Amino acid sequence: MDSAEISSNKENEAVLSQGETLNIEGAKDGNKSGSKDQEEVTTISEGYEVTGSGGIKRPLEEEPMEAVTGPTPKKKRKKKVHGLRTPKNAVMQLNELKPGLAYNIEQESSPAHAPIFLVSVEVNGQIFRGSGRSKKFAKANAAEEALKSFIQFPNAAEAHFALGNFGTTGDFTVDISEAQVGFDVTAVVSTEATEVTAVAEVEAKQPDLHKPKNPLMILNEMRPGLKYNLEAEEGQSHGKLFVMSVEVDGNKYRGQARNKKLAKARAAQAALTAVFNIQPQFVPSARPTNPQGAPRSMVPLALADHIHSLIHNKFTELTSKVDPHFARRKVYAGVVMTHFGDFSKSQVIAVTTGTKCINGEYMSSQGLSINDSHAEIVARRCLMRYLYLQLKLLQSDNPEVSIFEPALPGGFKLREGYDFHLYISTSPCGDARLFSPHENGSEEKAEASFEEKSEDKHPNRKTRGQLRTKIESGEGTIPVKSGPTLQTWDGVLEGSRLLTMSCSDKLLRWNVLGIQGALLSHFIQPVYLSSIIVGSLYHNTHMRRALHMRLVGIENVSLPYALNQPLMSGVSNPEARQPGKAPNVSVNWTMGDTDLEVTNTTTGKLEEGTFSRLCKKALFDNFKELYGKTASIVPPDGAVPTYRVAKTRALQFQATKEEMVKALERAGYGIWIKRPQEQDLFE
């Protein structure tokens, strides 16, 4: 082979190596052989054909990828999830068994705002009917009736799910909702064709298919298209309070909160409770206490919301007419009187505000100052003033208009059917308020039960039930000292703190001695509160302990005195917390007054320095008007005595008070602190 031929072959190999396809005349050992029609085909590894005719041919077909790289990997199959299939409603189940069924609307009953539909379906020559508040629900109920006649499920859980009979969640939103009404799987259904029995037990662990709905969603389902209005926006920028309202069936319902969303939800809940009787769900600590006999024929929450509404509306009405400075408050309270539980006959007796006590240097030896200006204490003084006015009506030409009637062996008693209800916008200071509202009490265990998350985990803690005193001219309470504490007039004026028992302790005393006090006990039998409603920070366990349970061991208490157990409840629309400094004023109003009275909590008197209509002297003046002129339990003894002597002459009242003090001391709750006696030595 000459050098030219060798060079030519090398060039051809170079060209072929670049991926081209060429036809080259065959040659071997320098001699031409074969005819022009014969071609020598050389297969190149790159996949091209080369012929001896010199023409360019198509590339060779590529071999399958499987021959080069091996077999194609199979796709992974999804693992089958064991358990129940996706639940189907009754209409879907029936359609799978009997496709093409026709549902007919047979009837649509009134009223227009809440129609009831009657739908029927024919299966196997038999007609099944179902009713509901919508065509969809009625259709589903008709399908359920049809399924009863011939379907059999492999397990009870699937039967429940298929027919929409889901387990309840314990939430107030499941108040016999039609979407949750299914047939009884424990029933045995017989027909001419077949007789089947559904499984009786439902599996213990069912998926929670229906999560609780908030009040807005529920109300929207009941009354679609409702509009919520912003009625008021109160407070400073760092502590806004929004009031939202919604109108349902011509009535307006309000809710207030720190944000508009929560205020809307509370307004919706108020409407649900009033219109549809759908109560909110309570954690155990927020459940009302409803002892026998108090109050009459009332649903606890309905009564609580009614009392709250009356006091709030009256407070708003009264404060709209005064200086905004006087309308400021951290706590407000009030008293409502009902007659045989009739809401339409409810009367607001008193409305008050206040959170502070008098400064020790302003004590009055003539009874001209109000020592304790906490709202609930002032409300009780307003009620005492009202009771004096009712006793005076007995001396008028129409004694039957009074709430009192003669009693044996003497004096008067409250007429049957009358109840007094105390409302406080927050739990009373002292033992009833000593808890953490945002801690569940179960040491933050995630697996804690619903009951455990609200119970008191430390009922025997030393602070539980301890008597406490208020801070002079301030807020909050401190425990009483372990030993006897004697307060003296000159000691307080010199600088010793003036100690006043907490509101929780005073309410406890009222549940034994009554709200009328020692002076009125000359004329009337004890008057007890039927309910105590708390607008915020309500805790069932702590309220019951503070206002009732601490005295269950009291002895030697004789009729008409007894340990009273009132209804205690929170409200469905809790009061918003009032941050900021408490005002130094207290306002009070009693039924029959034309306007509010404003007192200075530091001095216990009016701003201009005159005494209040609720001070000791003013109430003692009412006592003197009745003394010796009306029938009494305590026989009058000569001239009108001093204030202190008049109180001590109510012997049964004083004896019961001593038993109360001894019971608290025996239980280890502390010693009741008395004020300097010089305060009561006036005439």
C-alpha cells in the first residue's frame, strides 16, 4: 500500500470519527475488486452506515435504551392506607346502590325566614320521606330513610360516617344540628325482602370530622347576610375597647372586646343565646353554680346575661350625662331585683363604681365618710338605702306596694317571689380573685384531660381561703397577720395603715348575716342575695370557696339566719380588662335618684366636702325615722341610742356574727379585723 493510499485511509477514519456518514469505494491491498452494484457495508460503533457507493445514507436505528442501560425501573406503588374509606353521605351511598333516583319536593312549610322542606324518593316501589331546614338536608334525610331499609355496613363506624351520624364533640355548636341527625345504628330494621341488623357499638377512636365552629359561623348559618356594626370605640390608643352589634329578628345584640373580631364573636354569641338558646361551651372552672332554690325558673347563663345587660345599659345611660372624668371606671357593680323570675319585671336598684378605700387621715368620728368605696360595697349601701325607703312605704296609705310584709313574731320579711342579684364587672378582690386565668392548673401537661385543665391543683395551699385586707388608698389585698390585730384611732392618724377587709370576705359575711346589716335587723329578717354575677375573671372553684365553702363548718346559727349559697356565674360576653390607673372617684345611683352622686374615694365625701347620701350618718338618719314608729323585731328601748349601741342591740345578728368569726378562726383562715371603735360613737 503506497503512502498516498495510507494517507487517504487516515483522512477517512478521521472524518468518520467526527460522526459523519460516508460511502467509500472498497479497496484492499491496493486492488479494486467487485462490481459497482456491490457494496461493502461497514458498521461504525457510533451508529452510522458506510457504503462503498460513495452515497450518504441515514443513520442506523438506535438500539433500545433497555439494551444499553438495562431494564427500566418500576414505579413505586403507593402504600395502601388501612382504615376507613373517605366518608360518603347518605345521598352518595344510595346513588351507588340505586343510580338515577328522582327526589321530589312535596311540601314547603312556613315561616318564610325558617322554612321546612319535605322531600321524597321512591326506591323499590316504596316511598321514603325526609324533612329539613333546607332542600339539601331534607334530601339527605330521605336518603337515610331509604338506606335503613336494605343497607348493611361492615362496621358501625362506617355506618355512622356514611349516614352523617357523627359523634358529638361536646361543644355547644352541636345543638341538634340537622346535619348530624342520623338513624340509630342500634336499631333492627325489617322488610319483606331482607332483615338486617346494624352493628351496635361504635369504635372508640373515631376521627373528629366536625371541629367546633365559632359563634360567627353558626349565626351566619342560622341567619345568613347579617351585618355587624361598630357602635363605639372607647379608651386610649394603648387600651381600646370596641363595641360591635348585630340585629337579629328586630333585636340588637352587643359584644365588647379589645379587638373587633372578638367583639363580633361575642355579639354573635349573645344573639345565639337569646334567639336560638345555643349556650357557649364552658370549661369546668367557668361553669355556673346553680344550687337548689336560687333563682327561680331561670337558666343560669340567661339570668347572668340579663342582669349584665340591665346594669351595663343603665350605667351607660347615667354616665352619658356627666363629665367624662366621672364616667371613668375600672370596676362597676349594680343590683337588680326580679319578681318570680320574670325578666319583664326586672328593676335596676343600684349602679356604682369604685376601687379604692379612704385614706386613714380622713376618717370621720361623725360617720360622714364612706370608708370603703369598692363598687360592690357601695352597691350594697345603695340597696340598704332602698330597703329603708321600702320600709317607709309601709307607713303610707298604700303599704301593699312595699316589697315587705309583716312577719311573726314581729317586724317584716321580704315578700315571696322577690330576688336580689348582685353584678360585679370583675371577681371581688381577695380570695375569689387569687388565681391565674391563663394557666390551666395542670402543670402544662399536653395530655391533661378537659377537667384537669381547670381544677385547682393546690386546694390546700396556705393562701387558699385566707382572710385578706385591702391596701389603704390603693388596689389589691394582703393576707391578715397570724395574730390579733387591733386598730386604734390615734395609731391610724399617726401613720398606721387603715385595714379594711377584702370584698371576698365581706361577701362571705353577707351570705351568713344578710345584706341588710345590723341596723335594719331591728325591723326586717335577713335578706340574702339570690345570685352573684361576675363580668370577668370568674372561676367556679375559687368563687365557691371564697363566698361559701369557707363557712360550711359554722355552728350555732339559728333561723332566720343560715349559710346562703347563691347562684354564681360568669357571663357569655365577658367584660374587657381596664388597664391604667384607677380613678379617685366613685359614683352611685339608687332607684328614685335623679342623677349620679360622685364621691372622692380618698376622703369618702363629695368633691365639695359635704357628706354622701350613703355614709353612716345618712343611713342612721333613716334608722332614726323608723325607730319606735314601726313594728320591729328588736323592741325599742327609750330614746334613740348612739350608732354603736343601736348596732349592738341587734342581739341575734351580733351572735351570728361572732359565730362566723370563730368559724373562720377555727378553720385557720385568720382573724377578722375590726375598725377603730371611735368611728361608731356618734349620735
